[in-house]
Amino acid sequence: MSDAEAVGMSAERLARIRPVLASYVDDGRLAGVTTLLARRGQIIHEETVGYRVRETSAPMMPDTIFRIFSMTKPIICTALMLLFEEGRFRLYDPVSRYIPAFADLKVYAGEDENGLRLEPLAREVTIRDLLTHTSGLTYHWLEYGPVEALYRREKVASDKPLAEFVADLLKLPLAFQPGTRWRYSYAHDVVAYLVEVISGQTAAEFLQARLFGPLGMVDTGYFVPADKLDRFAAMYGSRNVISPEMTVTEWFGAAIMGANNLLAGPEDGIEASPHEIHRGGHGLVSTAMDYYRFSQMLLDGGVANGQRIMSRKTIELMASNHLAPELLPYELAGLPSPGGGYGLGFRVLTDVAQTQLPGSVGSFSWGGAANTTFWIDPQEQLIGILMAQFQPSGHHPVADDFRQLVYAAIND
């Protein structure tokens, strides 16, 4: 680990991070946390507190493997943009050019005595719509209206191979006309299927060949081999595992009441060998160090280990806000997200003051459902990563605390 002072960070101030993280473990809010911080290409902070598995007192370690849930999304979007760089598609292409069933979609337009009233597409869904969550797709666990309820009734959340999942998804109507709203959704699972259709490889094969292998992301993938289970973190949270169809309101309400249950042990809920379920919106496991390798490649303009992985200009395109003013601020699970726009797989910081946290305009980031998060700040040449395993994400403000302490340690 490099000297923090040499890259303009105060070692004394960085030392404030550990006791704050430890407070979350000491009072039982979290089982354990791992953090990593790098500036100007140098790792200057790695911290672990608490337990990988609370019930056995197995300690959290720097190489602990986590379920990263929606932090899968930036990776799969990056994978698709590698194909963009090969000229295999254009962002404004209709998705139906690659998945013909997209041409036949209907759109929710209200309800009447006969049930849902549907209307034709005003325009086709484009690839950029998928990447920016403006396609009209949604998630079953959201509570906006009848389309989400229909998703729940039809059990679209079931784990299936991508082709089967997308085929089932496209039997249901869109929640709104493409491009007219931002809504978190299964769109990035469709992005993963586009990777497969365009490349001719499975998503897992493509990711391994084009990102994980070249970047040295040796612990990232869709399964945890048996010889790595002793590094895999248990997951905790308020979700009732007997009834996984809990709504967001019920989920957060349980957390407010103090629910903090073991949801999945190291041997639960994840495959131990290669399989056919390769999703784009969730599904990957990773470590803080592996996600740092991915993040540093993006910060370094697409270069890693002496190789050109992707173009700096493609990364700049991805990390630009693509949402029109009338779509902002976007809302995630009913919560406004002030100060940020959305790019091609990332939240993009557009107004620091509106976030009520320190940062820099142009920073890009995302997180996962179990309190994993990362951000990349090109202006400060800074990468921050925090990994925990508690659902729902955002109930405990540990990520905000970490970011606040990191920026307070900038010393130049």
C-alpha cells in the first residue's frame, strides 16, 4: 500500500475511517465492512472491520468475496460498449434489429373495466434506452403501478437462462413510452442478452475474455468455486426469505424495525460451478480489489496492465449524463436522486451541492442491493470502494460516511 501523503491525502485523517466503520459493527447494524481507496493510481487505504460470517466469528478480510448485485450493471454495460467500439451496433439502433420481439411491444396506457389498457409504441426502444433505464421496462419489486404488479404475478424474477428470461419479459407491456421517463429496471439483463446475441458468446465467456482476464479480476464471476467458499461473505438484512416478493415499503419498514437476519450463508444462494444463469442486472460476485482493477481501468482512460481495453472517448461517453432535463432528478425505488444524472451504466454527478456530500462534478458511480458501492472521481483521480452485505442498501448511511471522511482527507 502506498504512502497517502505522497498523493495528497492526510494519513491522520484517513485514520478516522476505521472507528466510524467499527461503530456499525459494534452496535450490530452491520456484520462487517471492507473499504479501499486509491488516488493517482496508488492504493492508499484498505480497511476491514467485523465479520465475514457473524455466527462463526469468521473475520472480514481484504480478499473477502461479496455478492455485488447491481454493481454487475456497470460491468455488463462496459462489455456491451466494447462491441460498440467494434462498430457492431449504434446507440440509436432499435433493439428489435437484434431481438425482433421488441418490435411488437405494447405500452401501458391506463386501466378500464376490462383491465389494463395498452397502446402501440410511439417509437421503438433503442439500445441507449436500455443502457440509460429509459426503455419502459421496470422491476417487479417497485411499486409504481399495475405493470410492476403484473411482473410479480407472472414471476418474471425467476432465474432462467437469458434467452428464456428475455422472451418471457417481452410478453408483458412496457410501463411507459420509451424515452419519456427514467425507471430502474431489468434493462441491463437485456443488455447482457445483447452481448450474447451480438458476440456469439455467453455473457460469462465474453466478460472473462474481454474484462476479467485482461484486468486480472480473478475472483469475479457468476459462481464461487468450492475452494473459495471460505472467503465468501454471509448476507444479512430485513428481507423475509420466506416471502421474497416483499415490496420496497415492506422491506425498508422491516429494516426500520431493526430486522437484521442471516439471509444467506457462504454456501447458500450461489452456484459453486459454471452454470447458465448469466444476468446483467445482478448476479456477479467480486472483491474490493477486483472492482478496484475495473475502476482503475476506467479512470486510466481504458488502459490496464499495459493493454488498451477500451477507448478513453468511449468511457467519457458512458460517464456523461444522457438524461434530458425533464427526466431529472430521477427517482430510485421511490427516493429522489438529486444532483445526479445517468449515463450508460453509471450515475453521473452533475451538482455537488444538491447531493449534500463532498465530491466533484463528473464523478460516476453505482452500488448494489447489499450495501456495496464504488465511485470514480476523475477530477481528483480518486476511487472509493465499500463492500458490506446488508439488505436493503441505503438503510444504513455507511457509504455516505465513508465518502465524507475520504474527501475530508484530501490534503492538497
